[in-house]
Amino acid sequence: MRTPLTLRILHSTPRAGWIALAVFAAITWIAVPVAHAVLAEAHPLHLSAYSVSLLGKILCYMVVAVAMDLIWGYAGILSLGHGLFFALGGYAFGMYLMRQIGRDGSYQSDLPDFMVFLDWKELPWYWAGSDSFLGTLLLVGAVPGLVAFAFGWFAFRSRIKGVYFSIITQALTYAAMLLFFRNETGFGGNNGFTDFKRILGYSITSPEMRATLFALSAALLMACLVLGRYLVTSRFGRVLAAIRDAESRVMFIGYNPLHYKLFMWTLSAVLCGLAGALYVPQVGIINPSEMSPANSIEIAVWVAVGGRGTLVGAVLGAGIVNLAKSWFTMSFPEYWPFFLGFLFIAVTLYLPDGVVGLWRRLRARPAAAPDAPPVPTVHRDARPVSAARSSAKDPAELPAVKGAEA
Amino acid sequence: MRLPLPRLLCACALVLAFLVAPARAALDEASLAGLAGDFQSRLDTIEALGVAGGEDARRVLDALEAGALGVAGGRAVIVQGESVVAAANGEALALAASAVETLTVNNRVRRALGTARAALALASADRGERLAAARTLADNAGQSLLPLFERALANEADDEIRGVLARAAARVNLSSADPAQRLKAARALGESSDPAVKALLAALLEKQGDVWVEPNGEVRAAADMAIHAIDRRIATAETVGTLFSGLSLGSILLLAALGLAITYGVMGVINMAHGELLMVGAYATFLVQGLFRSYLPAYVDWYVAAAIPAAFLAAALVGVAMERLVLRHLYGRPLESLLATWGLSLVLIQGARVVFGPQNVELANPAWMSGGIELAAGVVLPWNRIVIVGFAVFVLLLIWLMMQKTRLGMFVRAVTQNRAMAGCVGVPTARVDTLAFAIGSGVAGLGGLALSQIANVGPAMGSGYIVDAFMVVVLGGVGQLAGAVWAALGLGIVAKFLEGWAGAVIAKILVLVFIIVFIQKRPQGIFALKGRFADS
Amino acid sequence: MSVVTDFERSAMESEDQRENWSGNASTSHVVEPGALDLSHNVILYLEDITVSFDGFRALNQLSLAIDAGELRCIIGPNGAGKTTMMDVITGKTRPDSGKAFFGQTIDLTRLTEPQIAHAGIGRKFQKPTIFEQHTAFENLELAMKADKRVRRTLFAQLFDDDRDRIAAVLTQIRLDREADRPAGLLSHGQKQWLEIGMLLMQEPKLLLLDEPVAGMTDDETERTAELFVSLAGKHSLVVVEHDMAFVEALGGKVTVLCEGSVLAEGDLAEVQEDPRVIEVYLGR
Amino acid sequence: MELETTHKRCTNFHQGDPSMKRRNFVQALALSASIAAIGLPVGAHAADTIKVGVLHSLSGTMAISETALKNVALMTIEEINAAGGVMGKKLEPVVVDPASNWPLFAEKARQLISQDKVAAVFGCWTSVSRKSVNPVFKELNGLLFYPVQYEGEELEKNVFYTGAAPNQQAIPAVEYLMSAEGGGAKRFVLLGTDYVYPRTTNKILRAFLKSKGVAEADIMEDYTPFGHSDYQTIIAKIKKFAAEGKKTAVISTINGDSNVPFYKELGNAGLKATDVPVVAFSVGEEELRGVDTKPLVGHLAAWNYFMTLKNPENDAFAKKYKEWAKKNGVPNADTVVTNDPMEATYVGIYMWKQAVEKAKSTETDKVIAALGGQTFKAPSGFTLTMDKTNHHLHKPVYIGEVRGDGQFDVVWKTKEPIRAQPWSPFIAGNEGKQKL
């Protein structure tokens, strides 16, 4: 009998996970908004705008890390161009924010300031729909999704793999960055979009708006985690991991890897786009340097630090690296690259599975293979099989392979 | 070159005055009076000094260049330390140095000075000096110089110099009143390859209202033919120039990527710190330059040669340290190595920033790498780029010899193809790795040396090349040195032709798109391994 | 481990592999297996297949026909083109010329690997290729005959009869005690069996088996032979093997390949008598 | 409380004393990262000091230019403290590193104003970094002193611009090129890095040149990407353009790092300043430290200050900086130079100090009110005035020619400081926009 999907999604995340999510929701949906927007500034528990927007930014980064982990950790495809999708989502939402400025810009025009300056008399066609909030919500996911789909379709169809794929994703984001740097491209050139005023008519700097954006970012992260968890524990996730480990076998048993990779790749890009859209109003600027290859590499670094192939690891990695960066740049402005650099080296050398790997090692689970992603456990209810009895034999004991002498 | 008539007359008068005067005679005060006048008369005076020639003129020009020529009480004087002498004849004057208003030497004055010096040099005994002088004068040819050209042509025996002078004279004669002179000039100018000459000729073919600028039809026809001839020459030179630019860019990309091709091929390590190895090589070059400047100032032009082993060793040492301390522990985890080398790159960049400061450091091209070969007016192949192309060939040859002819090279190739098997047949893979990494890093250091001759040397210089280097390696096919060569040259030439056509920004974007599309067609790079392989 | 393979694979992937996706990969990704036409009782038909790599002819006008339900052994010296032939049949390599038909109507040279798998051809590789990070159970689950499109797989769940079927195959390949172990920890022989088990889960019409008993004990080899013999009839099998004892135990018709073409065909005893065969095996 | 002391020490950290350094370092390391990083309130600022923020990139692409500004800011603050501070209180610099990352600029600005409660911030270099922090200063009513020449088209209540607006740099430079002394240029190449400052400046210059009767065909505009390092094609284009006729000059707004390859190529391709002079708006003494300037002698730069200016204020300024650099172990301290943005930083800090003393408060609104009309005898040799309405300084303009030693010879200067026009009259729709 068929189990309803909702129930299966529920089951895919273990009980401890749901408890953690509930605690997380309580903090991000209630505690933080109250501490920021309700408590007076003098109150000892008041959370400043600085902290809220910093944490909100990190939540968005965490979503990106989860999206990256889904495609890298689970499908084995290292993208060095995820910054592009993040930025595209950001730009899509940024266009809406620019339109919301209305006539409050320095040229008091209906057009965004930079267009007035370029002597443009009307919005270019690709700005159509940017004044509608709903349309923008659609674009935020659709633009990175479509770009990723088109790129992925060609790349996966040509069976570009490994470092070749990584490098062309890097070329893609680099080319996009150069394109967006141009003033004529119509996205504000190097300055990008900034000086936002409001969303849906509400001031973007009000504590309520800030708390709302923060809570939305948290909600997106939680949704990503639940969705990600379902995906990686479903048969789809197992096919994906199988493609990572032995793609030709997957093809010979009848799955088309192109479609599987493409789906995950596009979904990952859409998640990045959504994160970008929430990121932009919280940091107040989007410009092409978000697409620089270094930014995309950094995304991979977060995932590796946290632990590739575990969703929690991606979240932890993004959090640790970014908090460390914020702290270091404040406290050791001249030396922080040393700390961050040595942190990356140390993590790779001593924590091959990232922070999560360390935690696992400390908990000393005996059976788990050291570098294996967690074995999905969806069929826990399958027949009990004694795993203790190993029948593995040393290949050396086997009789020599018999030759083809005739 | 349409000078206002009064000034033209004045200039001619000055020149004539000098021409009739005996060459060795001292200058008279009147000929220097212009120096006290307005800016333009000052320039005319300076140029006329050159035409006049003679020791005194030379002395005045020298003083001007040194910033010692000045004006006091409407009179040209030269400041010599605390004392002041008259410019015209060098006799001491009872004037305080502080009372003299020295003449500012700006670009315009420097140009006039250059013309004057060239005019002087036209009488030099040295052929090279005369040729250079003739070229300089040809660029600034004006009515006032015509007598000079004619005088020089009469005395000149060298054909090349005569050609230059004749064309220079022809440029002037193009505005002669005599149609026969103009016709001769237009024909003579057909030998030129200078776009400036083309512009002069083209002006004859214009109409002002209904009237031709050049009334004589025969002259117009000659000018038209000359323009076509010049155009052809320019087009050829430009194509050669663009090809050379592409070759040069390609050789730089190659030098930046070659080391990466080795280290990536052998160990499959994505070395994000590769750019920093370039930086190490460049800073090593900088240090060698510093040593030469301090201890061997006479041989400072050869610091580049001495820097070759230094840059190689410095980068190789850093490379070995990286390999021994970090990468060694990451074999078989190439994507993790990305993270660790990214960290290494942060550390190295910040290290350079702390040691050398965040600013770029200054590296001078040695004299023998300065300037260039002029193919045609406007198309110059700079020596530093030519040397770098040669250097790239040299490095390539060395690597090829090492890979093909030495035992180490054989080991490296074996490990590249099948590490496990190489280990089984007794290749000391760990040692080979270290050595290969040292060599790859050393080659990167040589790349840094080459870059230091054309671009920035600063802490972050490497990050500008790392993306390009990876593109080259991947486009060529991982671990394929020949592939890297083709990829680098191909990218260089494609980029340069695109840049000429679409501008630098669009060209860069198009090159990246080209790479993406190319990899679609050949997902393993230009030189993929072919054949049937056991499915892994 | 997983990390290594990504890169090693990319470094070693052969040039020809990229050509495999035919243009219509996205439009018609499922071929109805029912379309197999066995009206002439021939399940696989190769004619004049030629494949060359950089001038080297791996297959040279190879022609071969396999009957429905037949168990055919292919032998031949190294480099005879056995694996390349399998590559052609499964769509991994496109022939330069020649025809390859599955039944009467399905043109194998126009289909992609997944499409061919759906049409009913299963393949076991020379080197056991299984999903090492997945358990034996999951390996079989993934191979199980089902709608393998993304949308279906996303919402797929395991029903009781699926479980029973997997359990049955696990028993058949004697891995029922290893069901929950990561497959990477199995012994070589067990991996071979797991791969055979995956083939069985696919329920193919035609099984291509490349050196299925390499690395197996005598006991295991014997059981494998029994299994194959029992499968013949319901399925057609093409077995590439060097182990003559095993070929003998299978007892079917034998084809000898040499330098990319068929050298001899017939009973094992017959071909062993053939002077040309003796020459290629014993050398000149 | 513990946090606060650490923080203070970290900022002291830049002021020398190596033994202190190590101890602070270790102590600071020992602190929990997370608490500090999420920025729990660091506590009200101590009563006996006034905090000021220094917001310059010390890593990343802009470190090359901005590090020196951080140094000058610290030196100036030290100098003010040595002279008794501001209103009897010592200044306490809070240095952060926005790492050439534009969103990080906004984050750090917010941190400086709302967490560290600084009275003013001295910082930013690129336009995009300024655009990134503008909304933050507006929202939190902070005070920013921006020391770099820029494209104008902006006027913020919370920002004081101590660098040049286009009419204080670009336009006088072009006027000079067109004059007889400047060589009487009739054709112009507008060359820049592809971003807002060059694009805007060139747009203004184009309109200006048109107003002077220069034809469209005599203007060539070209851009290169950030970090471009291969100028072969562009130099060839310039040569061709220059050879086609009238006297040509190049106006370069090429950004920092690309200048070295550009000038090296220029020198080797044989384009001499006497033939085709290049006037640059982003090349100063600091940038030329990385170039062998012998082939560049005669090329031009337009600034409001040159290190070679001879006047007592400048002599003292350059000397102080050199000493400070030596004392604080700045790399290559023997060869440090001063440049225009450094002078603008110096002037900005003193203007702020005077305004605070006049207002008798560090409150933003009072300081803003007090700043208009402040004067300061600057190293540029003039007494500079902060405009009463437009938040820009009245600045003199100098044109300098590059010397063999990397310094500049002033060949032209304005008679007196010029008032800034942040809204260029050469851009349509800007009339009557000079006020806040």
C-alpha cells in the first residue's frame, strides 16, 4: 500500500532532527524577532540590527551550502560556479527592490538611477515584471533554474565530468561576472544595486522587516534541510549516489544519469537563487563580485569544512567559516587570512570529513566506514540481517584467476 | 601642419638666419630672444636652435634639458650652480641664481627639444644616430625643416636614411605650390607605411564645397594609388602584429599554466596555490634585481638571467614544502586538496603582504628588453615580449627533454598514467611526486619571472592568472603537456583577434564561452586519451 | 574513495564514450520492452560491425547472431574484440559501420545505454561494477525493473512484493546474510554475484556477461555455471570467458573471436579441434 | 567587560610594541569566536576616549591602495592624541578589514557605528564600497569621510567627500591638454577599466569635449575588464588612432592593478609622452612605486596634491609619514610615499576634529552642522575650505609630469582652490542640484 508523500517526508527526517528543527524554529521565528523588534534597544536582551542582519546573511549562506552539498556531496559534481546562481537570484530580487525605490532616487525618476544616468528612456525588456512582487518571486527561482538547466543539459549531455565540469562552471560564472560589470548590460555595472528603500511598501530598515527577512531565511533553510533529507534518503538519492560511484552501471541498469544530474543541478541552483533573493535585502547590496570565481570556491570550502555529504555538515561549515571570518576581520584585521588559511589546511589534513566527521569520530561509531557518506536508512524495517558475520575474504586467498589457455 | 602665416615667416626667418651664418659662430642674443617671449615663440626658438647646429646651440639645449636654462631681464641665461652665464656665449653675468626664472620643461618643450636634437644629430658621423634623427624629424616634418632635409639629402650617402629623409621632404612638399612637386611627393609617399602619411594624402582627396582640396587631377590619382599601397602595407603589418600579440599572450598563458599541467597531471592535485608560486618566482626576481642594484650595479641589465635559477629554486622550494607538509597527505583526495591549497594560497598572499607590503614592487625591464622592433608605423613588437616568447620555447624544450630523455621524466610519465602500476614496478612514487611537484613549481616560478617583465608584481598577482591557467590545462586535456601548448596558443590568438574586433571585455567573455562550448565537443580536452578502457 | 573515482574516471574515460548520447536522449527515454520482436527466433543480430580507435581496428566486419533462449560462449585471445563487441551491443561504443539489431526491429546503434537496458539487455562488466557505498540490498533495489524516470524515482517506494523479490534474488546469489553490508566490503566473488543479481533484478531478455567467474572459487564457479544453465531458455545469455572448464560446464555453442572477427563457431570440442584456433591460441 | 578590553587591545595592536603584540594575540585567540562574531553589544564606549572607525580593505584586491590610507589615518590619530586629543579625550581607532568585499563593507560599517559606537568613520576607496555603506550611514545617522576622487553624481548628508569631484580633476586636466602648453591635443582617447568611475568620468568628458568643439570622430572610448593585464591590442589601436591625424592625447581611468602592464606596454611599444601624452586620474605616487618609470617620463597625472609640492605643511606631512612607517615596521618603509588620497584622509580627520571642537560634541548632526566652512592649511599648499553646502572640499588642481624617480613635476596648477560640482553640469538633468 502506498504511504502518503507527506508522511514519507516526515519519516525521512529522524525524530532528533525534528526536535532540533523545532528548537531552531522557536529561536529564529520567535526569540530573535522578539529580541530584535519588540524589546527596546536598552534592554539587555535586545539583539541589534547588526547581529540580525549578520545572522540572516549567514542563514542564506547556509542554504547555499546545503544546495552545494546536495550536488557535490551527494551527486559528486563539484560546481565552482554556484555563486552565479546565488547572484542571479539576488539580482532578480534586486530588480524588484530597485523598482520599489520609485521616485525616491537621486534623479527622482521612475527609472532606477543608473538608467537615468545612462540616458535610458525606458526599462529594457528584461526588466519586465520587475515591479510585481509575485512575478519577482517567480523570477528569483526561474532565472537561476533556467540558466542552470540550459547549462547542465549541454554539459551533462556531453558527459563532462570531474575537473572539466568544475572548470567550465568557473568559466561560466567568470563570464557572467564580466558581463554584469558592463554598464550597458543594464544591471548597474560594478556598483550593482544598492540603497534599497522598501519591500511591498514597508521600509526595509524597519526592525519588523529585518526580523521578517531573518525568519524567512530560517524558514528557507529548514525547508531545504527537510527537502534535502527526503531527497537523499529516497530512491532518487540512492540513484544519485550510485551515479557518483559508478555512472556506467547506472546507465546499464536503465537510469538516464543526464536527467538525474540535471534535476539535482537545477534544484540546487534554484535553492541558491532563493537564498540570494533573501540575502540581498539583508546586506543591502548586490553587485557582480558575488559572481567572482573566488566566491564560488569559498562555497565549496564551507561544505568541505563542515563535512561533505552530510546536510548538517554543510550548515555547520557555512556557519563556522563565516562567523570566523566576521570575527577575524574585526579582531585581527591584518592577520585573518593566516588564520582562515591555516584553518582550511588543518581541516583538510586532520578532519577529512569536516567538523561532522570529527564529531562522529568522537562519538566513535565503530561500524561506519571512515569516508563513506551516511548510509541511507530508509529500509530500516527490512528483514533483519546479521551484519556481524562477515564473509569477506582476502582476495589473495582465492585461487588464481584461471587463464585462457586452450 | 597649417601654421599661421606670421609665425611661419618668423620661423623661416630664424632658420634662414642660421643657415647663412657660419656653422661654428657663436649664437647671437637676438636668436635667443624668443626664449623670453610667450610659450610658442619659445618652442620656435628651440627648434630653430637645432636647425642652426653648432656647439653653442648644443650647450643651450643641454642646459634646457637639465632645467638650467632660464630668463633674467629679458635675456636667456644659464644657471651654473650659484653663478649665471649668458646663454648665447657663455660669458659670466653678475646675476644671482635666484633672480633667474628657469624654463619649465614639459612635454611640449621636450618635443621641441627632441626635434632640435634630431636636427643636430642629422650631421652626426654615426649612421644609427642619423637614422634615428631622420625618423624623429620625419614625424614632426614642417615647412621650417625643409631646407634642413634638402641639405641633409645632399650630403647623405646611406640609402635607408635617404629614403626616410626623402619621404619626410615629400610630406612637406605635398603642400607645395608647384603641382609637379606635389605629384612627385605623392608618388614618393606611396613607399610609406605610416597611417599619418595616409591621413595627409587622404586630405588631398577631400572636397571643400564643390572644389577639390587638390586641384590637380593627376596628383589626386597619384595620392589615391599611394593610399592603397599604404593601406595594404598597414593591413599586413597589423595582421602580423595581432598574430604576434596572440603568440605573446599564448606564451604567457603557457608559462603560467605549464607548471600546473605537470603538477595536476602527476598528482591530480587541484593546486589553487599555483598562482602564488608564480608570485614567489616574481618576488625572487625582484630580490635578485635588488641584489644586483646594490652589489653589481654595472651588470644590472643581466639580473633577469641571474633570476632564472633563483626564481626556479625559490618556487621549487616553496613547492616542495607544500608537497611535503600538506599535499602529500592528500593523495587520492584531489577535491580536498582544493580546500587545503586554497588555504595555502590565502596564507602565501598574506605572507607576501606582510613581508613585501601590499603594494606592487618595481621591476625594471633591462635595457635589452626595452623598446621593440618596428614592423611598420604603429606596429611594434616589443623586445620584452619577443624574449618571453623565446623563453617559453626554452622552458618547453627543457621540460620536453626532461620528460622524454631522463629517467625521472620516464617515472613521471609512468606515475601520470598509472600510479598503482608504477608503484608496483618499483617506481619510487613518493619521491617522483616530490620531484615532479618541485619541477612543476619551479616552472611556475619561471612563469612568475616572465610575468614580472610585463605585468604587476604584487601579493595578489597570482590570483589573476589561476583561472586562466586552469582553463588552459583543462582545455588541453589534463596531464597533456602538448595539449597545454596548443590550448595556450589557441586561446592567446583567439583572444587577440576577438579583442581587435569586439573590445577587451566582450573578447574575454567570448573566450570563456568558447571554452565552455569547446569542452562540450571534447569533454576531455584537446588531447584526450583514446581507446577502450576498463570502466572504472 | 568516492572522490578518487570521480577524478580517475574522468582522467581515463575514453574518447568514444562521449558520443553515446544520441540527440533524442531527452525525448524518448523509455522504450517499451514489449516491442521486442522475436519472430525469427533471433534475439541479437550483428552484421559487419567495424570499430576502430585511432586506426586500430578493434572489430573488423564482425557478424554474429544469437537465438532466443540460447546460451552462447565467446572466447578469444586478448585483444580479440570481445569487450568492444559488448560495448557496441550496449550502446557504449558506436560502430563505424555495420548493423546491430535486438530482435527484428530494435536498432541498437540508435539507442542510448539506458534505452538499451530498458529494451531488455543487461550487462555484467569484466571488473565487477557495483555501487560500493550502497548495501547489497540497495544495489538490487536500484536495479529492480521499474519505471526509472526521475519523476517516478523521486516518489518511488518499496512495496512488500518488491522486498520479497529482492530477498529471493539475494538468496539466489547467496548474499542474504550480507544484505545490509556496504557492497564495497564484499569479497571479489561476492561482488561478481551481486552484479549478476542486479542483472537478474532487471529481468532482461538478453544477458551479456563479461568474465563472470573471474576471481571466484571453484565452488562458486560451479554454482555460477548451474545458475546460467538454469537461466537459459527463459533468457538468452552471451558469456565471454577465458576459463575453459567453465565454458565446458555451460555446454552451449562457442564462438571464437580473433582480431575483431569470428574465427570459428560450434561446440567447444569442435572449435578446439580447429587448426586456426589452435594457431591463434598457441601462437605461431 | 572582558570582551571590551580585548577589543581595545586589538586596536592598540597597530601602534607598535611587539611584546604587547604577541600577548594580545594569544589572549584574543583564546576568546570564544562566536560571541564576538555575532556581535553581542560590546558595551558603551569608555568615557575617556572617542572611538573613530577606519574602514579600509587590508586584504583582497583593494589592499594595494587602501592599506596606505589606513596607515595615514592611524598616524593622524596618533598625532592628534599626542597633541592632547579632541576636547581633552584621546581618539581610539577601531580598524576593521572589509577585505575588498562590498557587502562586507556594509556589515563592517554597521558594526563600527552600532556596535563600536564610533563617532566617525574614515574609509572606503571604490565607488561600490561607498555605495554599499551609504544606506547604513543614512539609517544609523553615522558620519563617513571619503578620501578618494570619484565620479560625483551623489550627495549624501552623512558623507563628507575630501577627494576630488570630476570638475576638480578631470576637466582641468583636459583643459590643460588642449592648451598650447599641454601640446594642443585635438583628438582624445578615453581609456578606462570597465566600471562606474571611468564610465561616468568619460561621459562627462565627452560632453565637455563636445562643448569645446571636438568632433565625435576625434574621440575614441575603450574599456578593459578588471585586472586586465594584456594591453597589446589597445596600445596598437591607440597608435593607429593617433597616427590618423591631429595631435592626440590619452585620458586614462585605468584602475590600479592594470596600470603597471599598461605603462610597461606603452613604454615598450614606443609611444612616448612627447608624441601621445597619457593623463591618468588613478595613478599617483603609490601606484608608480610598482613601475619602472624611466620610460614613462613626461606622462601626466592630475591630482589635488603631489608629494613633490614644496611648502612647510607638505614637508612636515611627508616626513611624519616616513617616520611613522619606520616606527611601525611598514614594509619598505624607506621608500614610502604620500599621495592625494592620503592627504585627503589627513585633511578629513583634522576637519572632523575641528568640527567636533566647534560643536563641542561628537553627535553626528552637530558635527555636520559645524563642518561646513571649516578651513585647514593642507599639505597641498592651500588653505582648504569645506563647502558650506555640498560636503566637498574646495581643492586646488595640479597637473604633474612623471619623473624618472616615480615622483611628479608640477607643470600646471590652478590659481586657487576650486569648488566641487558633484552634479556635473555636463550631465543632462543635473541643473540646480548642488544642494543637499
